[in-house]
Amino acid sequence: MRPTRSLRLIFACLGLALALLAGPARAQDIPGLIQSMGEASLRELGGIVEELAATGDSAVAPALEALAEGDLYVNEADGRVVIVTRNRMYDPVTQEEIGPAADADLSRIRINNSLRRDVAAAIGGLTLMSDNPSVRLSAARSMRANPSEENLALLDEALAAETDATVRGAMETAHAVTVLSLADTSIEDKRAAVPVVAQNAGREAITILNSALGSAPDALAADIRSAIAGLEQERAIWAALQNVWFGVSLGSVLLLAAIGLAITFGVMGVINMAHGEMVMLGAYTTFVVQDVIRRNAPELFDYSLAIALPLAFLITALIGIAIERGVIRWLYGRALETLLATWGLSLILQQTVRSIFGPTNRQVGNPSWMSGSFEFYGLAITWNRFWIVIFAIAVFAALLVVLNRTSLGLQMRAVTQNRRMASAMGIRTPFVDAMTFGLGSGIAGLAGVALSQIDNVSPNLGQGYIIDSFMVVVFGGVGNLWGTLVGALTLGVANKFLEPYAGAVLGKILILVLIILFIQRRPRGLFALKGRAVES
Amino acid sequence: MITQALLRALDKKAIWLVAILLALAVAVPAANLLIPAGQPGHVPTYIVTLFGKYLTYAMLALALDLVWGYCGILSLGHGAFFALGGYAMGMYLMRQIGTRGVYAHPTLPDFMVFLNWRELPWYWQGFDQFWFACLMIVLVPGLLAFVFGFFAFRSRVTGVYLSIITQAMTFALLLAFFRNDMGFGGNNGLTDFKDILGQPVQAATTRGALFAASAIALALSVLVCSMIVNSKLGKVMVAVRDAESRTRFLGYRVEYVKLFAFTVSAIMAGIAGALYVPQVGIINPGEFEPANSIEVVIWTAVGGRGTIVGPIIGAVLVNMGKSYFTGALPELWLFALGALFIFVTLFLPKGIVGLLGQWRDMTARREQAPAAPPPPAQAAVAAERGEDPATLGDVQPKPAE
């Protein structure tokens, strides 16, 4: 059974009960009034609706609802007014089935929009006394949307009897909104209504208050203005929080892209220009994994990222180690030349991917648990951004553990601080270098898997991030993961806060200029290494 | 004193180079204009323009060499100075179009009319005068380099940090020039030029003149660079490159030395850009791409940094290769360029010129003492012994960077 049908039944029972209570005089009017709608003109129809609403009897609700929905017909054969749903005719008052609609000659009772609003308000008033709390709630909400003088009394009446807190709140709000939007309510009432509206009316509160402000006397206007100011401040705070979230989200992406770079730069003093290409390779690994899954086992699609993560790490780490052993090893102590050689590598990697996968964007899908969004108080948060923030935190934590709790991490830190002393203590620095480069590249691969979820997977993917990543590393300083974290988050949030004022491009330019200026103050970044190691 | 410096500058190599360039400046346009097409010795106009472009690239590479090869500053943003000079020239050329544009507006360039601009922005004023444009070609890149360098060198931003922020500088300019609101034509840049100094830019005579101008400008740059590196200041620059701290402790103001080299180099790059634009007929924000600036570095490295002739050879050779590859095998060009980066840094740290020098030394030594084998490269030996090559840098004076 459809809910409207069950509602109608409830109304019918209610109507019966109320009719018994209210006395016979009214009950007799209702069928007659409804029947008179059959021949009424549009204007007369308005009067009849008002009269029906004035009965206060919920038995008229089904007929009014049908009228609003265009389900109220006149049977031309006997002139009787009927409700038609699903090809069956029903009596508008008793809801008894009369017969199939197919063979009857029916003509619809037409209404216009202004009448439809009246009808809706009338129904709201009637259903306000329903036994079902959700019906009462929706009635209160519809009254809030269509304030009219008649509702006030109804709402007062309903409020007196209401026990459910939620419904009560909605009714109070509707009452307050009505009080504010009517011209002839007293100033005291209106003054009392202002805070209620401000608190409960949500996003429309400012609109409602603003329209009330137009006609308000001076005494009230001050109240309304301060309420609006309060609301706007609140809205600004939420907007700021939303910006912070966007910034954190951007920052986490930057963190993922930059942290591998920071490790290799910190330990080896090597700027890896091919780092962006490692990110790109990670994204393409995701694409390949998803492609294989789509062809062979579509049911595994939701796990595609879980499969792609270790693969991407392994592939990029191995390529990283190969690069270190093959090229970078020969260039230690010549940082600027390493930069050029890795730039050459990045060109080759890009062109290789372009030759294999084509120059166009590749489609990487979101698993079901990463698509869509959710609301967190006033914040709209998309799931993919949310998971990327979580992922970035996880990668960061894992790296901290690796650096601080494993022997490789210990060796890496030792080499960062003093390469020759570490070497003298028996640490195989070439091995540490290779592992560090592999680790940094592997993390770039992981970043690629994450970025494939929010960015276009194309051979140029890495290029877009490389300069930002450099900025993060330069800003945060090397040899300290926390510097990278702070750098990435600061840049992300600053970027998002500048965007609304300066536009996306100008915001970015400002950030670059600010970093260039910042470097003047602290040439070694925010968290610089101290001591003699710095100069070497 | 200046004649002295000039005399010192004109060592044998520089004289040869300047002479060759000046000869080219006369011979190539002459071969294009005086020898009719089809006859042996005729140089087609497109070749004149192409090599004119290469000459401006060579000038840019030479400018980079002055800071990188002689002063140890690896700038990854020299393309920005080149492009700024180019934009200054482009603005002059735009103002020369006058009413011949699509919208036939007497003062506003087409793109401004298209964007509903009412009047010329203040920074476009004066560019209808050639002398003013020339002034700006020198001033704008020079001033940017001076301010940028002043702050960077004063706070001792060195090495890769400096490279990265120069890259950030050109990236920021790239983003800025892409914006339509900047008033430099946005994405499309400045193009559709008609006249330069009253001569149509497309005409063969103008092309020849531009080629000659590029060759002469390059010759002058060679002279200036040669003068600088052969002076006392040049010696200090090399000292800064090889041991910056030591030079500072000896009492030299390292930051001013660097600032001087950086600014002169930026001005040279700006002039190169200004000569480049009328020859290719367009300037757009793509010239600010960080990738372009890095490519300049590889021209210099291929030819041989720390020499005057090296960057010129490198720029011309690499760009000839580029023209050939992008025409014949476009897929392979990036592979070739990438491989070139790796090959040169690994096996040709001194470039082609260095290789020639090595080869000459070897033959000379063989004639003197055939028994002594040439010492193998230090890093390779160390790596074979299982030592950490990175530690080597501290033991010896650092290799040139």
C-alpha cells in the first residue's frame, strides 16, 4: 500500500473521530462542500477551500490533497465528486471504493498555483493535529514555508498539545516565522520570534529576517539586525571551516606528493626532478589494475585500490632503485647535475608512458566507497577527499615509524646528519642511498594511486605537482618530516584562503611570491637542520 | 682602462669567434638576397630565419653560461628574462600594427578591443617608440634580475635552493602572463606583427637584417662575456663558483659578484628574447615554461659550460637536432632530449668543447711522453673501490657547478 493511501486512511479514521467529537452540524457540511467543488469556478473554489479549512476537520484533508495533486475529478455521469488513484474511484470523504475509473467519464477539477498554495496551507493546518508525529512535522514545515494568519491560531493550539520535542521545535519555528512575516502581529511577539527564527530556521533564517527587516519598526529593526549579524558571523565561520577543510585536503595531496621528495632530498641532497613521474607511474599502475579487474573480475572493483597500492609502491620503488644505481650514484656531490640528469629521466619516462598509453587522459574510476559525499554539520565533504586525507596521515605515520623505529630509518637519519661519520661507523651509505631513493619513489607511487582518484591520469600528471612539491620541501626544510607536514598544510590552507579573494591563479602566484620572499628570511626552510652539516 | 679590458678580452679564441659571427652577419643575408633562388650558394629565407632564431638561442645559452659556467649559479629561470625581453619587443610590434588590426582600433591591440578594454593600460604607454621599447628590453629583465638576485644572494640562497626558486619565479610569471587581466594577450600572447621600424617583418630584407642583428648582438655578447671573464672580476667569479665560502672569507663581497653576473646575464637574455620575437612572429606565455629554461641549461651543458664558445655550439647543435627530430620523428624527440641530459651529465661533464680539449691534451701528451696513461675519472675509481662517491667532494676542491 502506498503511504499516501495509508495516510488517507488515517485521516479518514481521524475525521470520523473528530466528526463525532465536533458534533453533527459540521460533519454534514463537509460532503456538501466537497460536492459543491464540482461546479465551482476557480474563484468560488478558493472560497470553498477556505470554508473546508475553517471546519478544522481532518476528514477534509484527503479531498484537499487530491485537489492539490490533481486527483479530484467530477464523474460526468452522476455529477459526483470523486478521488481517482490508480484507476479506481474513491469517495472523497469516506474513502470507500466506488468502482474502476476506466469506464467512467471523468473531468478533472482544475486549480491554479495560488490556489494550490492555499490548499497546501489548509492541509498543513489540518494535519497539524494528526496523531502521527511525522505528519505533524511536515505540516509544521509546510506552514513555515507558507506563513498565513490563520495558521497562528492553529499553531498555538497545536503547540499547547505537542509533546514531541522535534515537532515542537518545528512548530515554534513555524510560529515565529509566521509572526515575523505578518504585518499586524505585536512588536513584543515579533521580538520574541527573532531569536527563535535565528536559531532554528537554518539556511533560510537570513532571508526570512531580511524580509522582516523591510517592514519592521525601528525598535524591532535593531533586534533583527543584530540577529542577522550573528547569523552571518556564524555562516562566515562555517565558510572558513569549509575553506580549512579544502586547504587540508589540498595540503594532504601536497604532502603525499612532496614527502618522498623530502626524504631523498634530506638524505642525499639530491633534487629528483623525476619525482613527479613516479607519481604519474603510480596513477598508471592504478589504471592498469582497474583495467585488468574490469576485464576479468568486475566484482573485485571495490578492492582495486587495495591491490594497486602495494603494486604501485613496488613498481615505483624498483624503478627508483634502478635510477639510483644507474644514474644518480655517479653524480653524488654534484647536486645541480643530478637535477639535470633526473630531468632527462623524467622526459624519458613521460614519453614512454605517452607511447604506451597514449597522450590522452585515462579513465580511473572511484570505488563505491570513495564516491559521493557526506555532510558533517555545515561541511560538505566528498568521500574521496576524505579518504585521501586519511591516507596521507597514514602514510605520514608509517614513514615516521620507519624513520624512527627501524634500523634502516636509524641509518638514514645518521646519513642525513653526517654522511662521513655514518660511513666511518660502518653504515653502508651506498645501500642506504639506494634504499632511501627506493622508499621516496615508492611513496611517490602511493601518492599516484591516491591522486588518480581526484585528478586526470595523463602523462603530464606529475608535472603539475612537481613545482608545488618543491615549494613544500623548500618551505618546510629538509631532514625533518614534520617540516614537510607543516609546509604542505600551510601551503594548502593558504592557497585555499587566498583563492576566494584573489582567484585561483593569482592566489597561486601570490603563494609562489610569498615563498620566494620566505626563502630570503630562512634560506633553509622552516625546520632547517642546524650545525655543521648544513654547509656541506 | 676600457681599451685595456677590451684588449684582454680579445684573446685568440674570442677574436676568431667574433670574426666568424660578423662574417656570418654579412654573408648569410647577402647569400639570401644577392644570389637568386636556384643558384648554388643561395640561402633560402626560411633558413635565414631558422638560424637567426638559433643565434638568439645561442645568446641565451651564453647568458646562462655566464652565471652557471663562470659563477656557479644554476638558474632554472633564464627563460623568464628571455620571454620578458620578447614581450617588450612584442609590445612595440603590437603598437606598430595601428589600424591594420582586425578591429582597426588606432591605439588598442586587437585582444584588448576583444576584451572590451577602453583605453591603453599605463604599462603599454610609450611602447610605440622604438627607443623606449629598447630601453625596456634592457631594463625590465635587468631590474627583475637585480631585485630577485639582490634578495636571493644577500640571504645566501645557494645551490639547488636557488635553482628551485628561480624555477618558481618563471612558473609564477607563466601563470601571471596566462591571465587575460594582465593585459599581455593571455593565452594567445602577442602575434600578427606587421612592421618593425617601418619595414614589414615578413620581408626577406627584414629577415636578413634581423639575422645580421642577431649575429652582431651575439658577437657583442661574446665580447662582453670575454671581457668580464678575463677581468679580475671574472677571476673572482670563478673563485665564487669553486669555493664560495673561501672567497667570502678572503674578503670579497660574494653577493655583489653574483648579483653583477646575474643582472648582466639577464639583460643579455632579454636582448636575445627581443631579437627572437620578430623572427618567429609570436610571443606567448609558453616561453615562461620551466621546461624551456631547463632546456637552455642542457644546450649550455652540451656545448661546454665555463667556456665562451661552448654554449653557442651547444645551442645551435641541440636546436638543429630538435628541428630535425620534431619534423622527422616527433615521438623520439623527448627520448633523445632526455637521453642527452643523462648522457651529457654522466659522460660529458665539460661538454663538447671540454671533450675537444681533452682530446687535444691527450694527443699533446702522447707526443711528449707516450708511456703515461691518462688518469681515470676520480668518481669511477672510488665507486669501484666501494667508496662513497659523495664523500669525494669534500676531500678535493669541489668540481665546477
